[in-house]
Amino acid sequence: MVAESSIATVETAGQTHLAALSQLAVASYETLERELRAAIAVLEAQARRFEMAIDNIPQGICFFDVDERLILCNRRYAQIYGIAPDKLQAGITLADVVEHLLAAGTSAMDGPAYLAFARSISSSTGSRTWIAELKDGRIIQVGRQPIPGGGWVSTHEDVTELAASRVMVSERVSLQALIDWVPDYLWVKDTESRFVVVNKALAADHGKRDASEMIGLNDFDLHAPELARQFRASEQDLLRSGQPMVDKEEFIVDASGTGKWLSSTKVPPAKRRGRNLRPGWHRPRHHGAQASGRPAGWTGAYPGDDRDKRPAS
């Protein structure tokens, strides 16, 4: 009887311990589950913030893993290449992305060539940047950076306007260098008679060190009021009639105070990049010795300020 009682006692104690262990295990599991769910919620919130940040970056961005599968792609990438965002889901392959580019007509090359080029870039260890010219005329600057452990991140930026601006600046610099070699006065004005292009010879006779100092000025900034009004009136007549003025004699006073006659040619406006621009040029005319008199019928006196002792335009 004593032995049976001892066994029963041991069994009861064992069951009690097992129940306690079971309760502890359940409690521990529940705690771990809560902590895991909290950690997942934090990670999901971080992922949402990360995706929101990526979506607000002005460049298109794509992340690919080592197996060429898309990890993440922002909306700007889809916009640049004209692909519906829902087609760029995580898990699709680079080949799938290229198919979408081809379907949208925004691939810079055919499918096999694109994949071969992309894989040749991926095989290198350093970052790369290149320019892709799309069929619609846009210019995209693409950058690719390897990711530790394999894969890469690529950035895509539409630099069409920037490239056009650089071309315009280059054209302007080349034009300026060319016209600066010409000894005659060369200039271009807008319809308000403001200078937008001036060569070195004209700027120097106006007492300017650089032609850029003339940009935005008009005749009233450079001449005595009587002469400025004459020049303005002749240019307004040209704008109204649309007829060029060829080899008209005009009298001016240069920055040194020396009077001179010029043969002036001005032509009607030509529209360039949305602006009506009017070119003209002056060539010195010699009437025997250098003219120092004033034009017939002009009785105005030159004030002593620099404005009234500068050449015509």
C-alpha cells in the first residue's frame, strides 16, 4: 500500500510539473509571438516608409537581386519608361522588364542586346554611368551600382532638358567666339530693343570689358536721349514694315567721345526658341578725316555722364 501511494504521489507531482511546464511553454510562445508580430509590424512600417521615400525620389530606381529578379522599383521609373506600375512587381526577371520596355517602345536597344549589355555591366565590380537615347528623342542618364552579396541598384534620370541647355550654351559660346573675331559691330536685339548678343568690338566701343555686360541694355542706357530716340524710332519702323534697313548712315559717339558715322544694316525679327530676335551690324564710314561733327538737324547737347558718349547699336 505504501509503495502504491508513493507511486501515485510521484505521478501526481509529475503531472503537475508537466502542466506547469506546458503553461510556461505556452506563455513563452505567446510572448515570442507577440514580440515577433511587433517586430514584423515595425519592419513593415519601415518598409512602407522606405517605399514612400523611394517613390518620391525624382530619379527612377530599380533594385535587382543576384538572380536578376526585381526586388523593388519606384513609380518614377515606370513613368520615365511608360510602363504601368502594376506590371513591375517584385519577383519578375530582368528579361520580363525588358519585354515591358519593348512593348512600351522605350527600350534603347533590342531585347537580346539590352540583356547582353546589362549582364556585361553586372559582371564588373565598379559603378557605371551611361547615356541612353530613346526613340522618342528623350535622353536618359543611367547609373548602376553593385550591391554587396550580389545584385545591383540602377538609377534613371531624364536629362533631356539639361542636355538641350548644354547644347544651347555650347552653341552660344561658339557663336560668341566667332563674332568676336569680326571687327565690325555685330549684335542681336529682342523686340524691346534689348541686346541679347553683342560682339567684342561693339562692347569695347561702349567701354565694356566683356560683351556680357551689354546683355539686357538698350539704346537709352547707352546714348544721349536724342540719338536713342532716333535709333528706337528707326527700329520700330522696321518692326512695323518688316522691311530690312540696309547701309543706312547713322551718327554715334563712342566711349572716348569721338563722333563717327556708321553704315548700319538691321533686319526684321526671326523667331528662335520662342523669341523674336533681330540681328544687325554697323560698319565704320569714313568721310575723309574721322568725322567729329554731329548729324544734320541734331542740336542736342551731350551731358557729361558716360551714357551719352557711347556708340550706336
